[in-house]
Amino acid sequence: MGRQAAAMLLRLSLLTTERTPRADLRVEEEGAMKYPSGQEVRLGDKVKLGDDSGGVVVFSIDADEYAPGYPKTQWGYLKRGVMINFPKFGLIHYEETEEDLELIARATAK
């Protein structure tokens, strides 16, 4: 392998492994994920992403809470984060909160 090719591979490797934290995202090392507003993401929260305001948090691995139909045994392999079901976008797994994710309403207590 030539020097130029090796240097290019090294730069590519650094680009794909380097990660800079974003100030608008909030993830606790030992706790539940939070919205950019600082509120904790909870099971059943109603959320908005872009023009889809019908999202519902269906489980939080961080809080160990799972809605019926989303068992831990099926989704626990993801290790961390939350899953949100959007009518328009479908299921989206987040390990970090998206800056455009907005809490609309908390789940009603049962």
C-alpha cells in the first residue's frame, strides 16, 4: 500500500471514529435520556418531530419501562435509549435526543 493510500485510510478512520458532543443534546451517563429542554423522556410521552406530532414513547431502556407490545426480551439488545413510534416515520430508536424532538404532553396516569 502506498503512502498516500495509507494516509487516506488513516484520515477516513479518524473521521468515522471521532465524535464531538453537541451542546443541544442531553444524555445522562447513569439515567434516563432527556429532551433538549431538560425534561426526562418517559414511557407514553407524546412527542413531535418535524411535522409529525403523533409520536409516542413506547419504551425506555434507560428507565427499564416497556409498553405492552414492546417487550424487553425483544428490544433489550439495543442496550440504551428510547424507542418512539411515529405515525408518519414509524419506529425510531434514539440513543441521544434529537434536537428537533419536542415533548407535547406527558402520558396520563393510569
